[in-house]
Amino acid sequence: MLDQEGITGQVVRNCTISDARYAGYYSICGLALRLRDLYKWEKNVEPWQEEEPAVMLDWIGRKEEEWETLMEEEFRPVTVQGASYDPFDAKGINLLLESSGLFYGAGYLHSLKPSFFLARLDEKRKVDGSHIYFLGKELARDLLIVPALSQDDDVIIRTDAARLFLWNQIFFTRKSARQALAFALGTYGVKDDDYENLKKHFNRIASEETGVYLYHELGEIRETMFDREVWRNLVATYPHTPVELLARAVKDLLADTNRFGNLSFIVQEKRKASLGFHVAFLDGVRKELFPELIAAFRTFSESGDWRPVQDAITVGYDRGQEIARKMIAFYREGKEKDDMDWVKREIWWKLLVPLGIVKEVPPPDDRNG
């Protein structure tokens, strides 16, 4: 018999150790928002339900006390049916869990934060040669909300996380993006200022939109322009810097705009709401890289003509390829020079500054910030 409770406890512990180590990477506001989400998951409440401030502060205080006791701890192996596995050996662990209707995830996300989760496996299917895992209730997770991800050539859709992620995206949409958000919600018959109606229709919206994440991940798996080894080394060499943010944004842009990606799927299936949400949720570096989509959406929302959107997708893909080539070239030349700080300066001055992403001079020898 599979000891589900025992496995869950092991994964929760590693999640907590990761959160304890990396909590300092977030701003005070960013950490508060992630703790808010973790609380909602832990208490099994709806995304729109908010706790009383005093109760929330007490829970955060206890969570921080727990972190203090685990900050110096190492991640522990995950033991399943008497066999012990490295906590990052998701493939090996899932060979034993899948038949019991469970799925385990492990990897490194933004700023190379280790991330773990354990969830119920609702469905498994094959799409274009990739196994797609649709997960249900999450039994263990850390601070990060990731609606979908890929492991090797498989795609994992975390429907629990995707639901909370979508609510947050809607709730915290910038004022400048409200028009696109109103368009998307209007397609579902919801006004963007009608909070109660949104709650009533939210499960339907989340169910419809979660599937779109699949095509971003398929686009990422099939995108070969940004050499994977170079990309991983850039992220590993410059974690928690604008260089990492650019590398991730370019990778996302290529995944979104290639012929397997989610924007191609949206145009092909004429998913108006999904296009509106995509534009509304563009932010940060991703928005700076792809202004053409925002302009094309304005035209589309008035005319219903998909051609400007398709044209913008082509422009975005070409730009992603161009920036990826330059980042790859800078990285390889820097490796030959044995000067990775040179790589950072080149990317900073020749890519980040022209895009308007940074203005200040990069620290000369600080690869981590």
C-alpha cells in the first residue's frame, strides 16, 4: 500500500525548506502576496475569499517561525514504498506514484528557486507525441504558483494552481490593461466591474482558459532556436538579475509565437477571450518585447479581423529569434574569453538598455544582482 500521508509530509517539508531559504528573494509586497496564496491553498478556500488581517498576520508569524527552524536544513530524499529518491528525481518517483493516481513535480524556477509539489492525477493523454498530465487537488506545494510546466517532453497542467493564478491575474490587472480584460470577460458575458457575477462564472472561465496553457508548454518543448544548454547556463549564471528576466521572457516569446504555441492556437481556434486575457496579462519584460501584439489587439477588438494579430505574431517570433541569437553569441564569446562579466555587460548595454528594461550601469563583477 502507498503511504500517501507519509509521502505528502516529505514533500511538504522540502517545500517549506525551499520557502525558508528563498523568502528573502522577494520584496515585502511580493512575499505577502505569495503567503496570501499559500494560506488560501492550505485552508482550502476560494481564490476570492480573504481572511481577517489579524488571523492572517498570526498565521504568517507562525509560518516565519517554522522557516527559521528549517532555513539551514538540506532537502531530504523522498521515500516511496521503501525506495529512496533524490527530491529532484521526479521521473523516478512518478514511476511508483502514477499507478496510485498521484503526480510529483520538482525543478528550479525563477531565480533558481527549488520548487516541489504533489497532486492528484486526474487525467493523462497524449498530444503530438507529448504526455499531458492534468492534475487536480494539490496535496503539497510551495510559495510559487505555476499553472503549467514541462518536464522533459511532458506537459503538466496544475488546474488547482491555474485557477488561483487566473484569479490573481484578473484581480491585479494594471489599469492600462483593463480594456483588454473587459473584452475577455465580456466574451463570457461578465462585466469587469461586476465582482459577484465574475465569481458566479469563474469556474467556467478557468476551465476554458486553463487548456490554453497547454499550448504554451508545447510551443516551449518544440522551440529549438534558443539553445537549451545556453539558456540554462544564462539563467544559472545570472539568477535574480535582469539578464535572467530577459532570457526567460525571450524563451516565453518564442514559445508563444511559434507555430505550435498558444498564440497560434488562439488564432487558429479564434478564441477571442483567450486573446484578450493574453494581452491583458502581458507585463514587465514580456510587454516590452512584444508591443505589436497590443497594437494588433486594439485593431482586432474594433474590426474582428485576425490578420493584424497573425502579423504581430510573426513579428514577435522574428524578434525573439534575433534576441536569442545575440544572447547565444554573447554567451559563447564570453566562455571563450573566460569572462562571464563581459557577457553580462554586452547583454546589458546591447539588449536590455535599448529595450528600455534597465538604465543604470550593471555592477562590474556581481553576477547575482
